[in-house]
Amino acid sequence: MKNNIWAGALIALGIMFGGWYIYLGMSKFANKDRAVTVKGLSTREVEADHAVWPLSYGWNGNDLPSLYAQLENVTARVKKHLLSLGFDEADIRQGSITVSDNWSDYYGNHRPEYKYTLSTSLIVSTDKVQLVVSSQGKEAELLKEGIIVKTERWNLDYQYNGLPELKPLMIEEATQNARAVAQKFAEDAKCSLGSIRRASQGQFSIENDEYQPWVKRVRVVTTVDYILD
């Protein structure tokens, strides 16, 4: 009889402790799935470190050889103007030359005065970004020599090439901002913030300032999942 009592007690204890361990395991498993997903933002305002500035111009005439010689003369004068502004010889290269036959699409007595138009451009590609900025509008000085130069704003490209060096700092800052948000969430939920379960860097974006296109706004958003204990 006593043996049966002891056996029953041991079985009861085994069931009790087994249930307790199952409860602890289920509780741990449930807590493992408790997490919060937050986003962290990092922004920087930087200046472009390279600029590409095309200056387009053309010349009209009826004789191609003499017209080509005139265009070469204009090119030399435009280049001299750019050098006087402070650009280096290595910053300037000539674009391709295009020939337009102005009479090919006209018939009768309404054709243009000049048969040909030769068009080309000088392209400034330089790290002297502020010199490009300060030179805008000064091409009007060439009008005194009868040279019309077109510089469309949309065709002026300010570039920023320092993103590889900037990325680690911005990702670190965005992650810190995300953790601060997660920490506040954990405090409000009356639990502690655990380790990172999953993280996504997100895409870097670079936008121009509307009125100062050489100023760039760099932005990245990270998404981080934190475990809540």
C-alpha cells in the first residue's frame, strides 16, 4: 500500500514539474516572438564635388569650309572666356559638331538666308564647383563679340561622389535613431529591449535643392526589428 502511495506521489510530482517546464518553454517561445519594428532616419546636406557644364553655340553660313573655319574661331574665343574665368585647360573639352541643312526642308521663295548651321559645344567638367556657380550668367559677356552661347539650367549637372565615405556614418546614425524609438516603445510597454532580430538598410536617395542645385540632400531610412524581453 505504501509503495503505491509513494509511486502515486512521484507520478504527481513528475506531472507537476513536467507541466512547469512545459509552461516555461511555452513562455520563452512566446516571448521570443515579441518584437517591435521601427524605422530610423539619417539625413545630410552636402555640396556637390563635381560639375559638368555644357555651353552650346552655332554659326550660320552658305559655304561649309569657311563656316567650319568661323566655328573654330568662335570655339577659341569661348574657350578663352572660360580660361579667363579661372578654369583649367584640362577642365574643358569640345563636344561633337552637327551640321544642319536649313534649305532641305524649304521650297519656293521662303527658304532661310543661310543654307548651313554648324553647332557644337564646349563642356566644362571640373571639381571647381563654386567657380561654375559663380560663372553662371557671365557667358553673356560673349554677346559683346556677337557670340550667343546657350547654357540650359537643366543641362547643368552638379554631382556628389562622396556617398561611399558617407554611407557608414549615416547607417550608424539611422540605426541609433531606430534604437531610441524602440527603447521608448519598450519602456511604454514595460519590458526591456533585446537584441536586433532583423535589419534592413533601405535605399540612399540624393535630391537637389530647388534653388541651389549644387546643394544635395542625402537621406536613408533603416528598418530594424528588436526583440522585446
